[in-house]
Amino acid sequence: MFTPNQFDANSLRAHPPAARVIASAFNAVHAGEAVKKYLRENPIPSAKHIYAFGLGKAACAMTSALADLIPLTDTLIVTKYAANAPQSAAVILGNHPIPDEASLTAGRAALNFVSQLTPDDLLVCLISGGGSALMTAPVIPLNELQRLTSALLANGARIDQINILRRHLDLLKGGGLAQAANGAKIISLILSDVVGDSLEAIASGPTAPDPTTIADAQNVTQVSSLRHAMRETLKPNHPIFENVENHIIASNDIALRAAKDQAEAEGFYTEIINSGLQGEAREVGKYLAGRLKEADKKYPRPFCLLAGGEMTVTLNGDGKGGRNQELALSAVNDLRDMKNVMLISIATDGEDGPTDAAGAVATENSAWRAESMGMSAENSLSRNDAYPFFDQLGDLIKPGASGTNVNDIVFIFAF
């Protein structure tokens, strides 16, 4: 479980209640605890053999929780970090956010793993975010898939758009894993890391039907040659899904509600203002700073505003950072004319872009403190260079890999 100290940053130290609110959100979506809670309320049915397949950034914690409660015949985990996995499990580390040879190895292993199942068996899948890249069985060459994914990410494509394309270019996605399981009963326990909790979008839906089509995938990219390579995915009326259950056991909404409860217990007037944030991080940051100014005219202090979702970043510079750091950076100048306010944007998986930070803290003092060090928020933003900016201020949040993954959360406080 998470403690407030794990979310240490210079500007947060003076506000322990804020750190407790952040910790409460993370604890509400603790991957292992979410699995145990589900199993206490929904016992797993008996079967000749029970197999476990963990996929995603939270796969180790989720699979370990299952293994603690149920004897398993065989276990395969595909993840990014092998921490606290069951001793008997085979673990393969894929790559994220761009699939690589290890991801390809993971895809082959997954297909081989489910090929041993029979209709008398039960497969319990523990699925979390990141699975789309960590495991792949592409219908096009890997290097072509890598170029395509990199280009879409760099140009600010939404993750739901990227996953539409991924599903139609991969044998395991869009219900592909379920199709390869030889008619075995499948129960998938899922941590949602997508806005709206669409099953087909989480890890690109390996056990879920896909309502999108090849035409939808073609609209994501203008590479016409891909159309002939694309596969059609399994649709909601496919008979395979009569034997498949998909259950979301943790989500961004659950984290936000837990944060709201904790904030109210700490004495803050609290409101969840948006649970479906999407779009350019720098634009969302300005939007949220505006919502803070509006709230300051309406609500008595102290108050707390909460929001969740997943933003994107279009790369215009060669700086270092991630979407949460960029969101916080874009709010810095808008906060400078306020008093005693704080905006914290954080990735629940503990990883924001290709950095060791999960996010950052912006306050009304961030702008002048940075300027006293020779930095400008505007200049840093123009280079997508949020990490050095907040690093110098001591306001990066570095809890490490969290073992969960339910999108990003923004905490806004007025004290």
C-alpha cells in the first residue's frame, strides 16, 4: 500500500493533507487488493485446470494476489517490471510504449501458453494498462509497427486511436487471445487505464469484442498499404464471448471517488470536475488553471478539485518530460497571480513519459522561483522540457513504479 511520503516534493511537504489525499487515490486502486476484493465477493468457479495469464504494468501484483488464493496449474506473466511475481510463474518483460523484439517474444509465448487449454479448463486473465505494447503478434513486420506507433505518439494521437489501429494489426488483440484459447472458460479481471473504461481499448482488448472496423482503423492512419494487411477483429455477437467474462475491478473513477472522500475527511470542500480529460496536456493545464480561478470565486477555502483522464503531447522540441509534467508546467504562469494554491498532475503507474517521475507540482510560487534560477516556464514549455524545470524546483514526484495503472489524476488545492 502507498504512504503519503511516497509522493514527496518540495512544495508538498508543507501540506501533509494533500499528500494523504494523493495516497488515498492510489490505495483505492491497488492492483493486488482489487483482485482480492473481487475474489472475496465473486468466487472463481471450479474447473479441471485453472491457468493464469497476467498482462500489463500491474500484472505481477494482480497475478500474485490470485495465486495467494487459488491453486494454479500454470502461469504466464507479460509485464514491464518483474517485481513480486509468483515463484512458479514464467515472466516475460516486454517493452512500452513502443513494442520491440521482447514484445514479439511475449506475443509468441502467449499464443503458445493458451494453446494448451481445453474446453474443460479455466483461464483467469489479469489485465492492466501497457499490455498493447508489452505483447504483440503483429500481422505486419515489427519495424513497420514500431515506426507507425512512434509517429502516432509524436503527433499527439490519442491512445484510443492508436489502440484501434493496434487491434486490427495484431492476432492477440480485439478478442484474439480468447479466440486462441480452444474454447476454455475465460474470466478477465481488468484495471482500466482508458477514458470511459471501454473494454476493447484496455490493453487493446485481448479477451474483449471490438465494435470498431478496418475502416475505423484506416481513418487513424493515411498509410493506404496497411489496409490490405489489417485483420478484422471479433465483434460483440461472436459466439466465443458466450464463454468469456470481462470485469473491471479498478478504474480512474474509483481513484477519484476515494480521493474525494479523503479530501472531505481532511476538511476540504471537494468536487470531481472532470473524469474524462483528453487532449493536449498544455491546453488541459490551462483549462484546469481556469477552473481553479472560477472555483476560487465560488467556494470557501480550503477546497479541492479533482480530475482524471489521459492527455497527449505533441512533440515540438527535444526536451525531457511527460504529459503530466507538461500539464503542470502549462499552468505555472496562470497560477502566479493567486495565493496558496497547488496543482498536482500524476500518472498512477508511476511513470510519466520516458522519465523517472510520475508527475509534478505547480504552485503560485513556481514561476518566480524558476525565474530566480534563470528559467522560464514559457521557454521550457516550447521545448517540451518540463522535467528539468521541475527538477530544479524540487517539485517532481517520484514514487517509482506503482504496480497499478488507471490513467492520470490531477489534484488542485486552494488552502
